[in-house]
Amino acid sequence: MESPLHEFELHTIWSLQLFGLDISINKAVILMWLAVGGVFFLFYAVARSPRLFPGKFQVLVEGAVEFLRKMARENIGERYGDRFVPFLATLFFFILFMNLLGLIPGSYTVTSQIFVTATLALMTWGLSLVVGFAVHGLRFLKIFSPAGTPWWLTPFMIPIEVISHSARPLSLALRLFANMTAGHTILAVLFGLALSLQLALGWLPFGFTVAIYGLEFFVAFIQAYIFTILASVYIGDAVHLH
């Protein structure tokens, strides 16, 4: 039986080198381009002809952006929240499009690559550091010594807080990577079992697999949401020194 992990293998489609760096084109790169194009055309389609009485499509997109705006204001604050709505919206829809494209049979789940999720996580974490120093200057370093900590505990708390803060991009990257990889591995196993058991049990195994596929469709939205809300929380912590 073929390994269910074979679908996560990447093979070069077009070999390219730039200054000694391998920038070859593979299925993951193409799907990331498609995700970027999908996000661009989603907002372009709404922005080019906005209506006073919007249609269903415009209501859906505007509702999603308004939801993200509320998230930003709750976690980052009224003063700075709106400034990060474009970033959070881009992050959410980009991850969502990559997750959904990965559900197309014969496609590839880009978010099952740790390098992709790690890049998004490091970018988010790096932005939170930039925001923290931009808002507070060197006072931002107080985030490593929580308010109310006794002076004699400070030498112990600072290393703990530094490790905890530095682990944020790791946990953010692993959460998305592990969930998408596990979900698609389970789907591959279940589809294989469904094909094997179909003759003995009829369409029941296949119907169960389709139900799990629908659950994975829901997970695609949930994982995009979780990544985005944690990004807003990290930026909010930098703003409020939490």
C-alpha cells in the first residue's frame, strides 16, 4: 500500500538558480501564486464596483473584513487596531486560500510545509517586535519582566519570559503545519480504506470519508482563523506590554 505521506513530497517542475540559490518552481510555489492571485482578485472584484446596496458576495467579503477589524480592535486596541486590519486580512485570506486549494483532489497542501508556516510565523513575530519597539522604545523590554514581579524573582523570570516569547513563532508554525498535515494524512488513509472496503460494505466507507472531507473543509477555516487571532494577540501584547 502506498504511503499516505507521498502526497507531501515535492518535485521540481522547472529548475531555476539565482546567485547560487535554488528557486526552482514546484507545485507548492504554483499554488502559493494561485493563493496570492485569489486574494488579490477577491478584493479587486469587491473594490472595483462597490454598491450602496451590496450583493451577497460583497456582503460576505465586507462581513469577513469587519469581523477581522473587531478582532484587531479587541486584541490590539482602538488606537492601533485599524492599522493592522490589512495585514490580518491578508494573512487570513492567504492561509485560507492555501488550505482550500489543498483540498482539491490532485492538488497540494502548501500549509503542510513547515518552511511555509515558519516563514509566516516568523514574519508575524518579527512584526510584533518591530511594533513593540516602535511604540515603547527600549521600554518594550519590560515585557520580559511582568508588572508586579518581586525584584528578587526578576533574574529568574526574565530567562523564562525570553524563552516563552521566543517559542511563539515555533508554536504558531507547528500548529498550522501539524493540523493540516495530520488532516490530509487521515484523509489519504480513509480514502484508501474506503476503496478497499467498498466491495465488502458498499458505499458506507466512502460516505464516511466524504463526511471527514467536509470536516477538513471546516478545519481549513478554523486554522486560518486561529493563526490570525494569535497574530493579533501577539501584536496586542507588544502594544500593551502584556
